[in-house]
Amino acid sequence: MNTATRDEVLKRWRARGFHGGLWTDPPGRVWEDFVHEDDELLMVLEGELELTLAGRKLVPRIGEEIEIPAGVVHTVRNRGATTARWLYAYGRLG
């Protein structure tokens, strides 16, 4: 995904009341058992992420928007052999 597209996604998310940015993780990086007070949006731009949301595993496609409701225990893992780049934002769904 190019910079213009990335900026468009973040702009759309801001219009929905979300604020975030770009995150970069090396291969094998794991963010385990996080819980946030705000809802979270996530979108993979490059690489392979695996998410576990309340025990349910997901492997999002590049460009697929994932919603993580506030209070849901979640883990994000770079399961690929390359650096993963993904967008994240926090706000309120609906």
C-alpha cells in the first residue's frame, strides 16, 4: 500500500473519530494479551499478522480493516519472515 493510500485510510478513520498511525514490527514480534479502554481499528499494509481476539484467531489480508472492540483481550503477532507494517487507531465504534 502506498503512502497516499495509507494517508487516505487514516483520514477516513479520523473522520470516524479514530486517531492512530503506522506501526512496524520485526519478524516474530508478539504483542500479547492487550486490553484497551477504546475501540481499535487495525489494517495490515505489508507482511503477515495473526490476531487472536478473545480466543478467536484471524489472519487479516492486506488492506482488510479489523475492528477490536474496547475491553476485548487481543494478541497481535508478526507471523511472517519479513517486517510487518500496519495501521492502528483508537476511538469509538458506532
